Amino acid sequence: MYRAVTRNIEVIVTPRFAEDRSSPENNYFFWAYTISITNNSPETVQLKTRHWRITDATGRRQEVRGAGVVGEEPVLKAGEAFEYTSGVPLQTPSGFMVGTYGMVSASGEHFDIEVPAFSLDSAQAKRTLN
């Protein structure tokens, strides 16, 4: 589990290697990750955008930008949480992701919140390290 808090908005990430969706012999490694966003601030906020930096074991980096997450732009009132699961493929057995969510407050203020860097490790990566 990985955790970051920005402006009293907590982001928790739990990644897991999806062996059933991976094909190591074809250099295809897939991870699912579940993200929970909890608004511990006193104001209502909405998640409008995402920005990911995804780096594989060779240092190859992809940047992904888009609207919302999993087709949604959730509104979180004070004390509310939103959780979703998504996934990412890599060509290497390990890597990491880090990012930000673009938020807007009920008063119209735009700001970014941090998504903590999280590790993507497969059983193949662990065998390579030993």
C-alpha cells in the first residue's frame, strides 16, 4: 500500500501483479491497481483530470493524460471516498508509476493532488533480483 495526502485529500494505491493477464514469454506484464481517494477536507472537490508517468525497468517512460478516471469525474463531499481499479501493461517484469489528479473545488479553484509513486513488481522481477 502506498499513501499520499495533499490538501487533506488522501490517495491510497494498492497494486498487484495480474499473472493471469500477463505473458512473460511475450514480454507482456500486467498489473491491476486499486486507488482510494478520500476527501478529508471541509470542501467539496471534483476529480477532473489524471496525469501518469509510467517507467519500466529499462527506464522507458510513458506519460498518460486524460479526463477523469475510469470514465468518471467523481465529486467528493467532505468525508466521502471514491475507489476504482484500473491496470497497466509493461514490457518488463517491473517498473513504477507516479502521478497527479487535477481537482477543482466547489469555489472553482483548480489544484493538483499527488498520487504516490508505487512499485510494479512481478514474480519474474523478484527472481531476477535473487
